[in-house]
Amino acid sequence: MSRTLAKILVFTLVVIGAFAYLGQLVPQFVEHPPQKVVITTTTDKADLAEFGKKLVRGKGGCLVCHKDQETGNERGPDLRKAAAQAPSRKPGTAAEDYLIESLKEPGAFVVDGYPNMMPAAVKPPAKMSMAEVKAVVAYLQVLAGGEPSVTILPEDVATAAAATGPVHRGRALMDTHACIACHSVAGEGGAIGPELTTVATRHEPATLLSKIRQPSTWTAEGFPAGVMPVGDAIPEGDLHEIVAYLASLAGKSYSATGATSPWSHEGLRLGLVILIFNLGMLLVLVLARRGERARGGASHG
Ligand code: HEC
Ligand code: HEC
């Protein structure tokens, strides 16, 4: 009997050990969704050009007519030369302005020998924001061996938000609760507090919630403490909407139920741990029963 007990004890320890080992492995399964590129007035020029390259090759649909490498379509001029030729294309128009115009209003200057067929990049199907147009121009400049000269202005970012369609409820609630008086999002609003377009790339959405409820949670660098009003009178649902909006600007998802949802990483992790624990216990019981039966059989036979 004591041998059975000892066996159970050893087995339980093994199971708990395995369970602890797996437990510390599991967090590695947590996936972080790729972060959406958010162009802001402070985006690094090299990143801007890199983003422009993605636009030209993807959403922009530019390669249907142009090429940006040796092989490709030639319905339109070779994009590798565009920035180098820009200074001499349209008299009285600076290179950067010409490139921006050739995307915004391709018909304003039609390159010799080509038909006026290019759709404006700011209209469907590409439907780029001004910030995206400037990112493409940065790419064209780099492509021609130069340095990006474009500057993203607050209004370029504002059109980026406007271009994405209906107003998010969280954005509307930032008007309702006057956040906009002190903060700007996507180029609109005040400058008493930090710009919030990218705040969710710096802080997890759940911590933003506690910051809005209780501003003393932390103080953003370079800004005065005690200016932001306590938000505990803001209805819970409104807080969640605002946080969901700020999270979406950073390409993150946020749900009010968050960690308590069975489909969240937290919930799955807990479920897995419970499953492993139960399987282990079941195994211990089965083995104990077997051992008992084997001994019982021996004493009878
Ligand atoms: C349906 C074909 C078509 C598509 C799609 C198209 N273009 Fe064009 N593009 C042209 C043609 C044709 C010209 C030359 C005539 C003109 O100037 O409008 C041109 C001209 C240009 C120029 C001026 C080049 C120079 O050498 O002066 C630039 C820059 C340019 N396109 C960039 C783009 C970018 C970036 C995209 C994607 C957002 C794009 N184009 C999409 C056909 C197209
Ligand atoms: C009277 C001005 C004012 C109002 C109104 C205000 N804030 Fe703030 N907020 C600030 C200031 C100043 C800071 C920076 C100092 C600090 O962290 O407390 C800040 C910081 C923040 C931060 C942290 C930013 C970071 O980069 O760390 C968030 C998030 C935030 N506010 C969200 C909101 C939201 C959402 C609202 C509306 C419900 C709001 N604020 C209303 C002034 C304000």
C-alpha cells in the first residue's frame, strides 16, 4: 500500500513538474499582430520611403502600369527615373511639388509620348491619403538614389483619418468628453497633452484605460502632471470605446472583456493549464487503479 502511495506521490510530482514546465512555455504562444503603419508628422524619412515602397507595390496598384525595377510594365514612365527627371519636367514647378502633383492630379502634366490615362492616387481605387502620397514620393526619391525631402504636415495625417471612412464612435466620444481640447488624434485637436495617434503603440490598451480613469497612473514625459482631469465620471462603455479607438489607430485590437474572454490569450492559456492538470490527475488515478488490481490479482492467484 505504501508503495502505491509513493508511486502516486512521484507521479503527481512528475505531473506538476511537467505542468510547471509547460506553463512557462505557453506564454511564448502569444502572438502579437503585425503593427499597422501609422504615418505621423514625426515618422522617420527612411521608414516613410519603406512604407511608400509597400504602397507602390501593393495598395497603390502602380505596377499595373509602371515598373520600379528592371522588369515590369511600361504603360507609364519608369518610376526609377521619376525623381531624377522631376526637376526638369514642368517649368516653374519644384521636383517634390511635381511628384506630388503627378500623383494627385496626373492630368495636370502629361509626360511626352504617354497617354493621359493615370488615375489620381488620391481617388479610388488607390484612394491614398496625402500622408501616403508623400510616402510614395519619399520612395521615388530614394529609388532615384536621392534623399527623401517630403515633410508630413498635420493636415496630411488628418486626411489619412478622414479617408478611412465613417467616424469611429470612440473618436466621437473624444469630442464629447473634451479630450480633443487637449489632445490631438490623427492631426486634429489641441496640444496641451501628448498626441494620441500612436499612444497605443507605447502603452497596452488596458493600461490606457486606467490612465484615462486616473491620470496620476503615469505622467507622459515632457508634459505637466495634474492637468488632465480625472475620468472616473466618464461612463464605463465610453471609456472602452475610446480605448478601442486608440488601439485601432495602432493596429491593435481591444475588447472590453479583454483578459476574461475565453478566446483571449489569457483565457486560452488558463484553459490549457486546466486541461493538462486534469489529464495528469486522470493518468495518476488510472495507474493507481492498475497497480491495485495487479497486486489484488497476485494475492488471489
Ligand atoms: C493605368 C496606368 C497607370 C497607373 C495605375 C499609374 N500610373 Fe503613373 N503614369 C501613367 C502614365 C501613362 C504616365 C505618363 C503620363 C502622365 O504623365 O500622366 C504616368 C506618370 C506618372 C508619374 C510621372 C512620371 C514622370 O516621369 O514624370 C509618376 C511619378 C507616376 N506616374 C507614379 C505613379 C504611382 C506612384 C502610381 C500608383 C499610385 C501610378 N503612377 C499609377 C500610368 C499609370
Ligand atoms: C485639460 C487637458 C486634458 C484633457 C481634457 C484630457 N487630457 Fe489626457 N493628458 C493631458 C496632459 C497634460 C497629459 C500629459 C501628462 C500626463 O500624462 O498626465 C495627458 C496624458 C494622457 C495620456 C497619456 C499619453 C502618453 O503618451 O503617455 C492619455 C492616454 C490621455 N491623456 C488620454 C486622454 C483622454 C482619452 C481624454 C478624454 C477622456 C483626455 N486625455 C483628456 C491633458 C488632458
